[in-house]
Amino acid sequence: MIQKVEKTSSHKWLSRFCALLLGCGLSVSFCLADESEAVEKVAAPVPLNKPSTIATEQPLTLAKAREELQLLLDETLPLATDELHKRATFYPFLAGVTHSGKVELVGIPEKNERPKPRTAIKALRKAAKQLAKKKRYRAMALYVDFVAERKDTAIKQPGIRVELEHRFPDALSVFIPYFIHSDNRISLMTPQFMPVKPHLFVVKK
């Protein structure tokens, strides 16, 4: 499946499609795209939406956790595709869902510094762990511009990698291949993902 995406188009189809692909693993090894040399600082959160009615402090289920991860993906994927449309790449960034159901952008790019991508990602992962420990968010997503290399063919494919995690606990690693046309249109191809071990949210039994 290939989806052509204009700058202002909706991405809800993609997160819903990810849910349908549960259990389909991604057999690739990941390496950072050279173009994604990024600057990323953790700054004051920037709200991206109005509080959602799905957030609750009642006991969570896997279905509820997946619903909130879908909300997070719906609200933040356009940030990555908009940057791809404008600059053919995007800075790594971190976003989270608050306890009121509001999606916030947590990682803000700085224009005056340019640390290497791995340095920026390491800092964002550290910040995510700190925020999870402080119980600031119910779910978080880390976005990175990646190149995936298939183990069977060694063919390289640029894509959006999203590390999604919920305090349920639930965690998914999503890879969304993309193609940038000569007129800067973005084609998002079939997303692939695999369940991963949660590491941000510590649940006491």
C-alpha cells in the first residue's frame, strides 16, 4: 500500500492500519539517515491538541493503551511529514500524552547548535525516562528519520521510525517507509512494526 500525502492531509489511516498489523514483525536493521543531523533540546512542552476524553485514571486495559498510542500517532505524525515536505528530513523529537489526554511536543529543535543525531536521540531518551519517572505523561513517542536496511536484500529504505510506549505497559517500534517525489510530495508506504520491551514506565506489581 502506498499513500501519497500532501502537507495538510490526515494521517489517521496510518495509525489505524498499524493496529491491524499487530504481530507482523519488521525484519530490518536500523541505521540513522545522514540527512537527519539534528539539534534537539528538551524545552517547555508545546500542546498540540485539546484534551481527549479517552484519558482516564481508571485501571487500564491493552485496548485503552492502544487507543491512546493511536491518538499520539495521529497527532504527531504530521509534524514529521511536514518537515519531510519542507526539508527532506526532520529533527528527532519527543511527544507525550498527558493524564488529561492532551498531546504535547516535548523535544524542541534548537537552531544554533548541531550535535550529531545519535547525541540528540540519546538526550531525548534520557529526558523521556526522567519524564516517565516523574509521571508527567501516560504515553510517549520518539520520532527519528531512519534508513532501514533489509537483512535479506540489503536494500536501504528511508523511513520514519517511531518508538511508542504507554505506561500500561505497552510498547511498539513502528517503521513507516517514505518516498519523496521531485515536487516534494511525500508517499508513505506500508507501515511495519514489532512489539518491544517497555523501558520507560516502571510498573510496580
